[in-house]
Amino acid sequence: MSNLSQSHRILFLNTLAFTISFACWTLNGVLVTFLVDRGIFNWSVVEVGWLLGLPILSGAIFRLPIGILTDKYGGKKVFSTLLLLCSIPLFLLPFAGSFWEFAILSFLFGLVGTSFAVGVGYTSVWYPKEWQGRALGIFGMGNAGAAVTTFFAPSLLNFLSETDAENGWKMLPVIYGVVLVVIGLLFVFFAKNKKAATVARSTSELLAPLKNVRVWRFGAYYFLVFGCFVAYSQWLLPNFMNVYHTTLVMGGMFATMFSLPSGIIRAFGGYLSDKFGARTVMYWVLGSSIAISFLLIFPKMEVFTTGPGVLATNNGVVTQISASEIKVGEKKYNVNAKSTITSSDSDILPVRNSWQEIVVKQNQEVKKKELLAEGITQIKFNANMWIYLVLVVLIGISWGIGKAAVFKHIPEYFPNEVGVVGGMVGLIGGLGGFIGPILFGYLLNATGLWTSSWIFIFLISVGCLLWMHRTIINIMREKMPQFTKGIERNQ
């Protein structure tokens, strides 16, 4: 077997394992929403946020040590062991009867999320530098595992609950556990172990790259494009069900439309990063994230505000009042009566309605410029569901391209520490997936707005773009001081 075909086989196994791992990692997004919706568990919005975030937390904080183990022992040994061990808490999940039992087991099976750190290091050692962007992009398509869960799990839960509404859900985590065991055994029998060609180093030497601020900057990018992607892969389902009153299955399909393209497009993101450079790609990614998240901030709302009223043009006494007219002396003033606002959920733009309410009484004496009828304006914005869905899909695609661009940097700057640096960047990104649902829950409680989460996304996107741009400007000043001084003089 040629080296290239063997590399492709390992890449296929890596991508398959990562897809299944990601599907398990985001399982709670569907399962917890189902359990609360059916009244099987009465968890609050904040408790739901914690249950969505805990698997992401364990998958994030252990990425760094798993990345170090991958560099040291090779991807085959680490990946197969990880998959087999993480199946155990899934088999135990049906026995959870309280929030804390569910939370502990969720934290444990969430360790499968560290598979990304294994796969990045294991994939990189099989490909030359000029192929690594595409290879890592293809491997990163495993993010589409979130779509596997959001698409199939709701229908599967409904099917399993047909005969036993109270306990049918318990078969779902068992099915996921069995699949993990099967993929783990495939690794045992068909994968070949390979490690990066590095000399033995101490733990402090392995961790030395983490002193480089570049690692943390890459981590900040990944917090947005990966962490927020993971958070929304789970948060979108309850979002659609609450705001647009979709069913569990339809909400799952909409969440799939967000996560599936974002996962698949990652391979194309690797290609773009190889061709145009990761930095250029990140400019487009962060810019589009700012623009789209800003548009998504506006919620479904109905606003009443002061509109144009009717003022007296002269002194006098109110002699006649009707629904459409006020008469002061001999002067008549027209009044706009209230009418029913005509709007529907299909409206794209806000709908406005204005009317006037009479504030004076018969025989009342009024002075010039005194208010006769108060103006009221009603603005109703339905936040069209289909427009919202399109914008969500677009930001998911943007983040998918960005995920590949971030990891294109790592083998270039840290060729011998891909596992460690990839683990740390993945850890920071994973923390975004953990913090996201919890923070979104608190923001929802504080503001009462489901779109408050997009304000957070907008601010993170702006921060990442400013940090990247400032870094590039500083590099240009160091490398080409005369050129930058000339630009500043001509501004």
C-alpha cells in the first residue's frame, strides 16, 4: 500500500471517528431539550444551560493533556482508548434520576470531545506541509457530527417514546455508546500508529509553546468560530421551539441546517487557506461574523412610542368631539382613528401603524399649542423565521471556513508541537462551547430576549478582528518601518 493511500485511509478513519465523537459530544442539546419539553425532568433554563455546557467543558479542558499524549504515544492508541472509555458513561446515563447524576455522567461522556486534539495531531503526521490545510479541513468536517445528532436524534427519540413515553429516551444514549465501541474497535484493528518525529522532551519543554501569545490569539479566534458553533449547535433547538414554536423535529432540522454546512464547508476552508493564506481568510470570516451577528440581534418585538399628535392652533373652547374630529370654536381638527395593524409572520420588514387618541373633553378651554390628541405609533417586527434561518446558516458557514483557517496556522508556526498547540487552541475553543449555553441562559434570564446571545457573538467578533488587525499592523511596522511611516505621513 502506497504512503498516500495509507494516509487517506487514516484520514478516513480519523474523520469517521471525529464525526461520531462530535455527535456524542453534542447529544445533550437534543436529549435535554426533549426531556424538559416532555416534562420528564423539570430543569430550569439555567440548569439546561449547564447540562448543555458540561460535556463541552470536559471535552475542552482535557484537550491539552490528550494532545500531549497523542504526541507522545501516537493517535491510534489514544483514539481507540478514548472511544472505548467514553462509551461507559453513555451506557450509565439511562440510570440517571437527578440533575447531578445527569450532570456528572454528561461531564464524563463529554471527554469524547477531546478526540479533536487526537485527530489533529494524528492527521498532521501523515501529510506533508502543502497538504495539511486540506487534510485538516477534511478531518474537521467531522464537526458535521452535530448535524447527525440534530437531524436524527429528535425523530429517533419520538420513535423510541411511542411505546414508553417515560423511559423510551433511555435507549438513545445506549445506541450512541454502542457506536463508540464499534468505531473504537475499528481503530484497534485497522489503524496504524504513527508519532511526530521529535526527540524526547520534558513536560515543561512540551508546554513551552504556550508562552507564545500567538497561541492565545489563535485560541481567541477558535473560541468564536468553534466554541460558538458548538454552543449554537445545541442552543438553536430550544431557540426555535420557544421563539417560532416549532416542533422538536422541525427545530432539529433547522439546527441541522446550521451545523451540517458549517462542518462540510470546513474542507473548502482548508483549500482557501492553502491558496489565499489563513490570515486573508480570517479577515473575511471575522468581518462576516460581525455583519451577520449584528443583523441577528434584532428580536421579534412590538414597540409603542409617541407619534405625531394634534395641537390647537388658537385659543378656544372644545365644542364638539367625535371619533375622527375635534372642533375648537369654529376650527375643526382631523383625528386619525386607531386601526388594526395588518402583519403576518411572513413579513420581512417592520410594519408601522399610527393613530391619535383624544385627550381633551367637551367644553374644555384650550390654549394655542395645547395638545388635543396624543399621537401613538406602533411598530411590529416579526423577525421572519426564514430570514433568521438563512442568516444563521450563513454565519455557520463562515465559522466553518474559519475553523479550518485557524488550524492552518498551527502546523506552520508549530510543526513539532501540533498536538500541544492544537490541544490548547481546541481547549480555548471548547470553553466557548461550554460557556456559551450557560451564558446564553443567564442573558436570557436577565434580558428576556432570545437574541441577547447574538450581542455576545457580535462583541467577540469585533474583539477578534481588532486583535488580529492590530497584530498585523505591529508586524508591518517591525518588518517594514519605512513603508509604514510613509503611509502614516500621507494619511
